[in-house]
Amino acid sequence: MEIQLQELIDQIKKDGVETAEAQAAAILETAKADAEKIISDAQAQADKIIANAKNENEKIVKSGEDAIRQAGRNLLISFRESVTRELKAIVGNNVNAVYSSDDFAKLIINAVECWSDKPEVEELSVILNSNDLAKFENALLAELKTKMLGGVTLRANDNFDGGFRIATDNGTVYYDYSAEAVTDMLSNYLSPKVTALLKEAE
């Protein structure tokens, strides 16, 4: 009887130990799986954070590069506009200097002689502002005396500051040699050449 009881006790102990070991192994396996999942999730989250940070950094870098490029373009445009303004001012000063000198009368005389020699031109008007007409009238009349007998006339018009205009066909056709028109024409002619020089210097 004692032997059977002892065997029963031993069996109960054995079964209890095996059950405990099985439960411990299951708990350990579950804990291991949970730990691996936590590590995997943490790694995925870390990878996501790194990827987002990389994307954000690339956006910041690209935005900075774009801003630098745009600033460079703006600076170049501003510089070219400044050069164009300076060029026009220089051309304008030179045109005004010629138009206010004694060479102005010679310039008009040469233009009249060229125009009046054209067979299709029957009459020709030279138009100046009142101040220039008063200043250069005597010199023009002295040089253009024979031309004026052939239909060349001098007229005043204060719609422009300096220079002159030539009118033909009873005033229906104008050729504008005013200071503003000549300055614009020369500036437009020189501007591409200056731009080409600027590009060579880049």
C-alpha cells in the first residue's frame, strides 16, 4: 500500500514537473515571439523615420538649390536690365551731345541732301522743336538755300524734345530722327551685342 502511494506521489510530481516545464517552455516561446515582434516593429518604425527624414532632407536640399538657382537668375536678369539702362543712358547722352552741337545742323543738311535726291520725293519738310529751329535756322537756311527753292521747308513742332523729323508726301510719311527714337534704335542695335559679351563673360 505504501509502495502504491509512493508511486502515486512520484507520478503526481513527475506530471506536475512536466506540466510546469511545458508551461514554462510555452511562456518562454510566447515571450520570445513577442520580443521578436517588438524588435521587428521597432526596426520598421526606425526605417520609416529614417526614410521620412531622408525624403524631408532631399526636399529641403532641392528647395534650397531651386532657391539659389532662382536667386542667380534674378540677379542675372537684374544685372542685364541695369546694363541695358546704363547703355541707353550712355547712348542718350551721346545723341543729345551731338544734337546740341554744331554738328547737328550738318547732320540735318546731310539727311536733307540724301532725301531730296530721291526722284520719288517731290517735297520735303524738316521738323524741329522751336528751340532747335531758332538756334540752327540761320545755318540751315544758308546751306539749304537751293534745296528750299526745290520744295524743302523748315517747320517747328514741340511734340518731341530734340532731334528732327523728316516728312514727305504732304506730311503723311514721317521719318523719325528725334533724340528718343535714335536713342532707342541705337540701344536696340547695341543691346544684343552687349548681351553676347555678358554671356561670354559667364
